[in-house]
Amino acid sequence: DVYKEKQIAGFKLPSTEAQLRTTAHEISDIIYEKLIGVRGAFATRIAYITVNKKRDGKKTYTLLIADADGHNPRVLLKSPEPLLSPSWSPDGKKLAYVSFETKNSAIFVQDINSGKRDKVAANRGINSAPAWSPDGTRLAMTLSKDGNTEIYIMHLASRSLERITRNKAIDTEPNWSSDGKKLAFTSDRGGSPQIYEVSVLGDGKAKRLTFEGTYNARPRYSSDGNFLAVVNGEKGVYRIAILDLRSGYFDILTRATLDESPSFAPNDHMIIYTTSGARGTVLAAVSADGQVHQRLELQDGEVREPAWGPFLPRK
């Protein structure tokens, strides 16, 4: 502290030339925590999908992970068929995602280091929107195997399924609360897509959470359970918004006309998402209070469905 002439922190991190970016992120996290009192998220990772279209019209879908600022991208999977909905395991070692490589949707879990993949859901009809439970033992997902599109929970050890919603409408895009007791999801049961919340322990009765705008979808809880990030739509304009679950206050954070797929940083201070404009669809980030905006135009191809990973173990 220059004014108080007092040292706030002192540390030494050994680094090779190849590790300089990683070490710089770790230093930034330490400084951020000393100044703000909250752990920084510079040394974390993101997952996302890119879509590249060739001259003959064929597309290549690529699942990647990268540093939180978009640098150091690493390809996990390439496919001529759609890849969707990457979701990090709580320990950051695996990704669940949807693949159409067999022409039908299926949910896979892939080990990031070894590349080993495990097909966990390939039922008749829709298999989509996987979401890890906070304890890493279950996946919430959207299935239509029983005739209607509903939310289910798969217990990964046994592969047994538990049906959570029972409604004639479409229920999709589940996301876990940090305590593992509730799921937020998107449903059109009220006539238009809105966000609902249901207990995973109760009778399946859902509570509507969003009332601002004619469209609200893709809910994502903050890690403290106090907020939901959503895609809010009104008159053809789609922006990232945040809902305070304690007060009900609803705030639109972004300014463009086609923003999608919000995902909180593990410290809840930033939200990553995609935004579409003249340069195509790129990654962008906004602070949870809407004051800071930035774009990460480092990717090749159209970018879809970013997911911010958990904190990595400290050295």
C-alpha cells in the first residue's frame, strides 16, 4: 500500500519460460484476493464449442478448453456432427457434453487429461443439457425417452435415472444450486420460455422465478446460490441478465442484441457468454454488476456455449 507505506503481500513463485502465462495468472489471483478479499479467477479455464463452415457448406464442430482469457486453446474433440452443452465436473477433471456423431443425440463424459470418453445416455429421442451435481456423483439432463421432454437425474455409479419433472410442456436446461438441493430449468409450461425451480428431494412441484420479458432461458446459479444468470428476450433482442434470488431484483447486464449462454466465474464476479455481431459469434464477459465489459476475439470460427470451469488446486 503506497499511501500507508505497508506491504500487503509477499510471495515467490518459481517459473520456467513456458509457464510464464500460468504464473502471471496465479500472481493476479493472489493480488486480486489481497485487494478484494475474494479469490481471483484468472488461473481458471473455460470450455466452449467452435463451428467452422467450409466452402462446400460442411461444418466442423470442435470442443475446446482454454485459459479464462481465451489463450492456450486445446482441442478435446472434433466432429462433423454437432457438439453441444459442455459442462465441467466439480473437480475440473472431466467434461460432460452432447454429441450427434451417431446422428442421434447422446451424452458423453470425457476425461480431460486422458481423453477417455464414456457414453452415459443414448436413449431414444432427446438426450441433452447435462449438468454436474456439486458433489460430482450425478448428472441432471433432459430426456424424452418416456414421450415428453423432462428433467432427469442420473446417478453415475449405477446409471440409474430419477425423473424430476412431470409436465406436458418442454422442460430443459437444468442447473444445480450449490447445495445440490434444487434445480433451475427452462420451461414453456406458462406459454413462453421462463425459468422455474424445483427441489430434487420433494414432490416435483416447480416454482416460477422469472417474470421480466417474454423469454427467459439458460439459467445458471452463482456459486453462493444468491443469483441466477439467464438469457432474457424481448421483441427479438436477447441479452444476459441476472436475477437476485433474495430480493427478486432483475437486471439486464449486456448491451448487444443477440447474447447467449451465460456462465459464472467460480468467484461469481464475472459472467462469460457469447455475443453475435458483424464479426460473427465471439466470446465476451461482463461483470456481475454490469460495469465491466470485454470481448475475447481469439477463437477461430463461430463460438458457442461457453462454460467457466471451477477453481484449480493451488500450488
